[in-house]
Amino acid sequence: MSEFSVRSAVATDAAIIVALIRELAEYEKLEAGFALDDAAAARDMLGTVCHTELALVEGAAVGIAAWYWIYKSFGAARGLFVEDLYVRPAFRGRGLGRALLAHLAAKASGVGGFMEWQVLDWNAPSMEFYKSLGASPRHGWVSYRLKGEALRKLAS
């Protein structure tokens, strides 16, 4: 395989950000809720709300990691939450996913922090990959989300 590189996304990458995240949504069988468009990607994914890193092969983006900073008050620890990690199927198994995570690990390590992410419970290949890196699941924690009418009701 040709050399690859990882770089931060810029405004002109909005369309490829959307394309890669859409592919991830399809892979995760979550495309029905997909709403990201070029304008939202340019507005939110270039460092304002979250950050985006791209893995490139011969100048073409073939992988993506979207992330943002989090904080754990009990441990006074800054962390990096990986919201999305995706490598196009034709490029998997060649080190790009690992390179994206290593790039993010350097950022988290640079602030003495940690990294966290979630994985769908049916995604065994990803879980095996994460375990091969030394990551482990956080037992005892269940994610909750408040949205839509329930969110509006609580806010009022």
C-alpha cells in the first residue's frame, strides 16, 4: 500500500467529511437518522464543536476520526472522546485506523489525559481491534440520551 498520512480537516473538506460519516452511518445501520450536511460539517466539525482528522492515501481521504475534549471531574482528568472512527472497507487492515487513533492518543497523552469512545454491541470486529490496542470496555456504565419532546419538556 502507498504511504498514508493523517491531517486535520479544513473547510474545503466538508463534502468528504459528510461522505465518510454517511458511510459510517450506513455501516452502523443508522442512516435513517443521518442529518449531517456540508454546512453543518463546516460549522461544527473543524474545531468549534468537534475536531476532525482525515487519513489520506495518495491525497484522497479514506478514513476519518471525529473527536472532542471531555473532562472527568472526579479524577480531574482531561480526555478526548472519539465520536466517529471510520476507514473505508478497501483500506481496512492496513494500519489507517490505528494511525488515526495513535494521532489522537498523542493529543490526549500530551495533556496527561485519556481517550474514550463507544462501540455498538454487535460490532465484534471493532471490539477486537480496540482490545488489540489495549483498550477495555467501561463496565457498569450505561449511556442515556435526552432529546426531542422529552428534552423540550425538561427545558421548559
